[in-house]
Amino acid sequence: MSSLTLAAAEDIVDAALKRARSIGKAVSVAVVDAGGFPVSIRRPDGARPLTPDIARAKAYTAAVMQRPGPMLKKWQESQPVFFAQLSQLPGAALPILATEGSVTIKKDGQVIGGLGIAGGTADEDQQIAEEVLASLGYELEFAAWGVAGKPAGEDD
């Protein structure tokens, strides 16, 4: 089984910051392990103060929900009460942010973490995250959702 090392997390963060600089954006980047625990969080010069917290919540969401934010967004739109309650669970470390810039880190078919990017537009955050993970050899494909935006097999 694959796991996310500090070195791998730092490679992701470095690549994301470099890619963001190339488009003139100062973004914060967070990488968490499969349990949603922080491995590396960086806020470069010029990034707004709240962006590291937003990036961490995005990374946490992608890891613990095991799907990227854009996929979760459709589910959230169909089940807003469910998603609102998720963030209030006793064990929830952070709010669930089903949005762009939240990408699950997957290797060899296993979810090993989450990547959160915050500071650009929604599309820029998502593009940076996807490009960086693809360039480093991580998988970006996830099983299709079932009925009403829910994962297959999760019918109420």
C-alpha cells in the first residue's frame, strides 16, 4: 500500500507554488495524508492570510471524502443538509469544502492524501492542483457518481 511521505508532499507543494508563480498567482498549498492530517502547508510571500486555512480545509475534504472537490460539489448541491451536518460531526477536524482547488491524491489505486490550493480563482486553483498531480504521476480518475450525485451504492 502506498503512503504519502514528507518528501512527496514537499515535491507537490514545490511544484504547485512554481506553477502558481508561472501564472502570476500567490497561492497557499496544503497537503494532508489519507486521514486528513497535515503533512505540509505553505503560504508564500504575497498570499492572503486566510489562504493556508482554506487550502488545508480543501485538502482535508479531498482526503477524507476520497473524491476531488468538483465531484463533491454536485453531491453537495443535491444534499446540502447532509454536507452542512458533516462539518459538525464530533470528530470532524475541519469544515468540508466541496469546491475547486480540492483534489484527492491517489497512487496505485489508493487514496493517500489530499491537495488544497487557495488564492487564485476557483478555476486557477483547480488547474494548478490537477496539472501538478498529473505531472508527478498521481492518478486523477475516480469512479463515477451514482444516483443524485451520490457515490454508487450510497442510496438512502
